[in-house]
Amino acid sequence: MRQDWNDDRLDDLSDRMETRFDKVEGEMKASFERVDGEIKELRGEMHAGFGRVDGEIKELRGEMHAGFGRVDGEMKATADDLRGEIKATADDLRGEIHVSTESLRGELQATTTDLRGEIKTQGRELRREVAGVEARLRTQASEHYARNREQFATLHADNRELNATILALQQTMARIGWAGVITLIAAVAGVLITAVTGALIAYL
């Protein structure tokens, strides 16, 4: 059977509901306070963690700076060593080049001296050969000139004999009165004399 809600029951229900609300509100407040505490604790842990991380980062940065400093020092030392080695190698190469240059100069000077000596020797030999050839040519020219003079003298003597013969023939023919024959013979003799003289001049 359904009960009627009177004022007392409503008041009692209201009191119970308020009590429950107060309880729930207290529980919620305690929960919020607990959550706030946990959040604060978490924030503290986070701040502490961040602080540790910051410290570790700073420590890492310090280690990195120190490492970079060591690397820079090692690189500088290595660069200095390389510069020293390069300089030493360059000095050695300069010395070797200087020695090679001096050696080449000496060899070139010696070769030049030898070549000059050979040229002088060959020049003297060539002068002697040329002098010998010139002497032989002069001798041959003198002999040839002497032979030509002898031949010319012989031709000249022959020419005189021929002229004498022709003259005698002309005198004889004149005595016998062959004027025409004498003229013909004189012309032939003149042609022969001219031919012999031209041949002799051309031969000389």
C-alpha cells in the first residue's frame, strides 16, 4: 500500500539527502585534496626531475665542451705536426732539387765542354781535309793548265806550219797561174784556221 509523503517523512528524506550530500561532498573534497596533493607531489617530482635533467644536460654540455676542447687541441697538435712534416718534406725536396740541378749543370757543362772539344777536333780535321782537297785541286788545275798550254803551243805550231804550207802552196800556184784554185784553197785554210782557233779557245 502506497504510503503518503507527509511533512515529517519529507523532512527526514531531506535530512538524509543532505547528510549524504555532505558525505559525498566531504569525500569529493578529500579526493580533490588528495589529488591536489598528488599533483603537487608530481609537480615536485617533475621539478626535481627537470632539475636533474638540467643538471645532467649542463654536465653533458660541460663534458662536450671539454671534449671539443680536447679535440680542438688534438686537431691543432695534428695540424702543427702535419705543417712540420710538410715543411720538412718541402725542405728535403728543395735540397734534392738543388742537388739535382747542380748535378745537371755539371753534366751539362761537361757535355758542352766535350762537344766543344769534338767540334774543334772535327773542325781541324775538316780544315785539313779542305786544305788537302784545295791543294789537290790546285795541283790538278796547274797540271791541266800546263797540258792546255802545251796543247795550245802544239796547235799554234801546227797552225804556223799549216800557214807556211798554205803560203808555199799559194806561191807555187801563183807560179803556175792557178789563181782560182789558190783563192779556194785560201778560203778553206781560213775556215780551218778559224775552226781550230775556236775549238782551242773553247777548250781553254
